Amino acid sequence: MTKPKLLPTPNDPEKALAAVVALRRTADQLERKAVRQAVSQGWSWSEIAEALGVTKQAAHKKHAASLKKTKK
Amino acid sequence: MFNRIKLRLNEMKTINQLIPGADAQANALGEETAGAEHYVLAALELEEGSAKRVFAALNINAENYRDAINKQYDQALDAVGIDAETVSIEPVTSKKLLPVSHPSGRQLMKSLHALKKNDKDRPLLGAHVLAVAAEIKHGVVARAFKELNIEPSDLKNAIQHELKAHQ
């Protein structure tokens, strides 16, 4: 279980912004891996888009090409 | 005149290595687009070796810098209660036909262009890329140098020393 911590205070912008950048990078990685897994489990692009809270076109545009390259 | 054309051709060749090089560094570190820190790593790969010599003068190398990039991410995640060991970063398979840079990478290239405008008698060198990176006060580039205990003034001195050798 991950230890609970308080988010860095915005009063320390250097630390808070570093956390934002690291979280964004981690979220991008998690999104790529989860979409790849969803596709391999037979999810449609509509379902993936719905789960991500984006349009089908946006989800497809962001992930479809890299998934094709990974498969090759 | 001939020398200027030669320098310009050399500059184009270096940029043609730098941009895809930064893109490859970003992808290897699990990112889709190249930020300023990936341009630093790409500069260290350039054959002319000036960036590598600047780093050597400071007793660091590309591997140390790459580790420092990862470490500053780990520390930032730790600050929000995420154990970095639970986050596995995989290399990205790039889908782009042409490399697209992160805003920090684009800003670095813009600053590099401005710097070279005032330094027309030397070829474009990896040390120039470091000179631009050394001016960045915040973000991954600066945090990675800080992680390595590299003072901006020491970095700038080592860059100037290297650039003087190319006059």
C-alpha cells in the first residue's frame, strides 16, 4: 500500500510544478499501457474513449498508430 | 564567403542529427516528444564531442545525466506519495513521421538559433546546446544538473572554455 502524503503546497511552486510534470509523465505512460491492454482484450475505440473521457477520434488519433507499430 | 557556406552546411548537418537524436532520447526515456533535457543528451552524442568534453571537465557523463533526469522524476513522485519503483517507464514506439518537440525543446532550439546568430564564426557545436541549456532556470534540465550538484556558474565556465578552443 502506498504511503499517503500531502500534495506539495502551491506555495512552493518549484516542488509543486516538479510533481505536476512527473505525474503527467506517469499518467501518459499508464494511459499508453492501459490502452494497449484494452485493445488486446478486445475493447472498441468507443469504449476506450468513453473510459478516458475523450472522443473516439481523439483516443484513436493519440494511440492507434503507435499500437500498430508495436504490433509489427 | 566559402567558409560561411561551409559553416552553414555544417550547421544544417548538426541540426539534422540533433533533432532526431533528441527524439530518440525522449522515446528511450518513455516520452513521445523531446524536451530540452533530451536535446542535452542528443548534444552529448554528437561526433564533434564538445558537449562530452564540457561534461568531462565537470566529472560527469551522459549516463550520469540520464540517471539524474530519472532521479528527479522519482523524487517528485515520492513527494506526492508514489513509490517510483511501482512505476515502470517503458520506451515509446514513436508513431511520428517527423519529430515533434515538447515546448521546452522548441524553446531550446529557438534560443540556440538566437545564440548562433551572434556566434557566426564557429560551427554549431554540442557546447552551444549546453550553453542554451545552462540558462534554463527551472524544469527537468535545471533539476537534473542540480541533482548532479553542478553549479550553473561552473557549467557556464566549462562551456566558455570549450567554445574558446573552437575560435
